[in-house]
Amino acid sequence: MEAEQIEIATFLAQYAPFDSMPEEVVAEVATSIEISYFRAGTDIFAYGDEIHDLAIMRSGAVELFRRNGTLYNRISEGDIFGQMGLLMNNRVRMPAKAIEDTLIYFIPEATFNRLFDDFEHFADFVEVEDRTRLRQAVSSHNEANDLTTSKVKKLIIRDPVMIASTDSVQYAAQVMSQETVSSILVMGDEPNPETGLKPVLGIITDRDLRNRVLAEGLPYETPVQEIMSPQLITLDHNAYIFEAMLTILRSNLHHVPVLQHGKPIGVVALSDIARYESQNSLFLVASIFRQQSVEDLVILSKQVKDCFVRMVNEDANSHMIGSALSVIGRSFKQRLLELAEEELGEPPVPYCFLAMGSMARDEQLIVTDQDNAIILDDNYDHGQHNAYFEALSKRVSDGLNACGYTYCTGNIMATNPEWRKTLKQWEQCFADWIDNPSPRSLLDSNIFFDLDGVHGRTNWAEQLKAFVGRRRPSTIICFWRPWRVTP
């Protein structure tokens, strides 16, 4: 076989129903495959058209629709579609459309029929409609595939690939190609004196090589430490898959290293979780960050209700639903802020945009208003900078309202100047609320105790929380004072 066919065979062998077939059969299938590329937004199959190939997702994402045009399913790497059309008079039963740039392997009908006749497992797999397979898996206790009970280590299928920080970007690309991985960990040279383990300094993905090396025209000899993503966000091997999903979505990541006692044991990618389960909220969040206008976001926001209904139908618990809807809400805020900055230009001083209330607590509901605020850099000058942040706040607040997150009736929004303060001013404000409570200040502080940084200098939110924590010893006395009965 040629190198490309070997790569195809290796890919097929990772996914059902090919993972249980003899190696030589998979190799033969690989030689018959044709490869097609579809840009995002392109129709792949139209209802009623003739169909003579089984489609296998190599990369990207595809939506399948019922004949009435409603969304049926979203599929990604390793999934198959088109089998029902091949089994039913060679007519497309479910239209398919690429929602990302997508690469598809097509197995010709003759090969499909031969596999169907010769391998009972293959026949069973393609005959059982894919939604039925999903429901069977979800309802089976033995499968243990609940996102809240399955550990993230279940997603790890291989050891992590690692290189030294002084290695070149060309060497990193060569190793990633040889190992057929989309990410590689960058390790430090000096072991930790306490653990004896070399520290993980950063991660490089195929996107980093494309955007930070090729697009910038850097020399191939550039050390990887100059282009890696530092400030790693990692997961413990005992974390649940649902926690991994939220970490990836909250931070808008694609790869997260998994550590066991400080040692990397694997890397979990967005596609790993998408294949495992609960694809709907993942794809919705990914779609949010691809929208190019507020109008596009408004259209997409109609799917939030569908996402909620699907999670309920799949027996997701209240924590899962609240957390997923909170991540979706944060993503709308983040994308609206990005669009506002594109229109208004770079902010004159750094800032942190805050989500508060139920969204910050991961208890978002389907119907909710918006509670938000801004922490401004201490170098903020009202005369010079207020107009920018006033315009930014209005664009975000109006956009959220259009997307279904209605204006706060209590005016607890960044559009209100009272909710735009410097970090130092917020600390002074909290100190006053805590030390000199009033009914109004108690209401405001109660809302503000649940806060989360969603854009900009998000670490400022943690600093503010830490400040409140330091004032905690006097909090109980202050909070009870308004209701205390005096003789």
C-alpha cells in the first residue's frame, strides 16, 4: 500500500465497525476510498438524491437533518453517515451539511455491499440507526458512560508525546507527524527536586504550528519554547468527563493535558469528548465562536432551547444542565466582546468583564436576565476612557438581550456606570458594603459574591474574590446587623 492508504487504514482501524475487522480487510477497504473536501456551509447530501457511497468523517463537523429540515444530529471524526440511503433504494434519507471545513472518506457501494454480506458485525452496525445506538448506550448501566460518573482517564487512548523546550519547531512537527497526534507537550530540563519529575512547561498544537510558525514566517530552527502555549490548564486523572468538557469550553481550548500525581499521562482533545457523548452543547459553543456578527449570534441563540431539551431527554441532571447553559451564556458574552473590540478597536486600558449570579455559579436557566460588570485597570481615566467602555458595554448588553438574555430589571449591568469600576475602587466598594451594611448594599454584595471573569484580565476576578475572603471575619456580624432586634 501507498503511504496515504496506510494512513487511511490506520485511521479506520480506530473506529467501529472497522476496529473489529481483520487487518487485511481494513487495508483493502483503504485502497478503495476516495477523499473529498467540503468547505463550511457546503451541502454534502440533499434529500432524495442518489447515493452510492458510505461517508466516513475524517475531520471537521457535519449536521444531519430530517426531511422537514429540522436538525437531527451533529457528527464528527470517526462517525459514519449515508448508510440508510445505501440500504433503502440508494436515495438520501437525511440531508447532510458541513458546518466546519470537513474531510470525508467515501467507501464505494460495491465495497460497502461486500462488507455487509461478509461481516455480521458490520451489517448489525449499519442497520441499527445511530440514534438508537446512542440511546442504548445511554440507558445501559454497564456501559457507565454518564458524564458525571465516568473519569477523564477513560478518554486517554495513548501516552502523551513529549519533547524538550530546546527542540526546534521543525522537529516538533516531524514528531507530531510520525506519531499522528495533533498536540505535543513541552517538558522542562530540570526535574522537580521534590517529585523528581520534569515539569510540563507548555503545549504545542497543529494550530500553533500553522498560526505561530508558518503564518509568521519563523525559521524552522526556532525553539519550541518560543511558540508554545504556556500557562497550562490541566486536569487531574480523577476528574470527571463532564468537568473536562466544562474546562475545555470555559477556556475555549482544544487540548488539555491530564496529570496523575504531577506526571502527564495523556492529552484529552475536544474531539475525544465530542465522540464520547453530549455533543450538542459542545458544538453549540464551538459554533458561537465562529459567528461573525451579532445577527449571526441571534440566529444561533435559537438553538439554546433545543440544547436544553436534548439534555433533559438524555436524563442529564440539574447540575449538568445548569453548568452547560452557563458555559453557553459565557460564550455568547465572550464572542460579543470580541466583536465589540473588533468594531471599537483595542481597549485603551486593560479590563475584566464579569459574569455574576447564576451564570457565575454554573446554575444558568433557560430563561434568565443578565448580571454583569467590569473591572477596569487602576490607570483608568474617566475623561479619556469612559466613552470606549460605555460603548463596549452597550454593544454587549444589547447583544445579550437580542440573544435571549434580557436586560436586568435592577440595572445590574456594565452599562450602568456604577458597575464599571477600577480594581481598587471595587475593593473599596466591597469593604464599605461589608463593614457598613444597608439593605441595598447587602443585595448588591450578595449578587457580586458570585462572580466569574469571562473576558480580558480574568485573574482580576480571582483577586477580587481573594480580597472578599480576607474581609470574611467581619462578614457575619455585618450581615446580621440590619435584622438585629435591639431592646
